Amino acid sequence: TCGVGFTQLIVYYTTALIVDRVGRKPLALGGLLGMILGLTCLAASFDDRLHEVFGDQVCWFAVAGMLLFRIMFSLSLGPLPFIITAEIFPESFRSRGIGISWMFNWLANITVCLSFPILRVSVAP
């Protein structure tokens, strides 16, 4: 987990350096494509046919998919919403607008975190 955290830190820093040169939209779309590829690798690692071909080595395919997902998230959808919100609001309302939008973001996050166990129990057989 320290390796993943350190990698994310480097990628966040890289994103801050390149976001103005590359652009927000290409960075977001490229990150989304990379996240889809990472999740596809992760999902494919659970396929029994891959276990027949690669044996126990298929676990590294899952690790690679997870790392690719985390890196691409850290490159795009992780920091970009926070960068973009600072640019949306006019100067006179910027600090209040950022505070309100981030508050609702974190309220949505805590709502998902608190409701997931309840929903899981109600849906699980």
C-alpha cells in the first residue's frame, strides 16, 4: 500500500505539471480509457480460462490491472475535479463556491460509504 500511495503522489504531481499543456478534456478522456483497461484486466483475471493457461501467475494480471486503474485515476478523475472547480467560479465567489462544491462532494462520498453496507445486506441472499 505504501508503494501505491507513493505512485499516486508522483502521478498527482505530474498531473499538476501537465494539465495546462495537455488540457483537461484529453487528460480526463485518456484517464477514463486507462481506467477501463485496468478494470478490464482486473475482471479478466477472474476468468477460469486464464487460470488454465497461466496458472497462479494470473494474480499478477489482477495486480497490474489494479495498479493501472489507480495510476490512471490519479492522472485524471482524481485531481481534475478539484482543479476545475477552482476555475469555474468568479473571483468574488471562488472560495465560497469551492467550499460548497467540495462539501457536497464529500457528503455524497460519506452517503455512499454509509449506505453501502445496508444495501449489501438487503440485496445479498
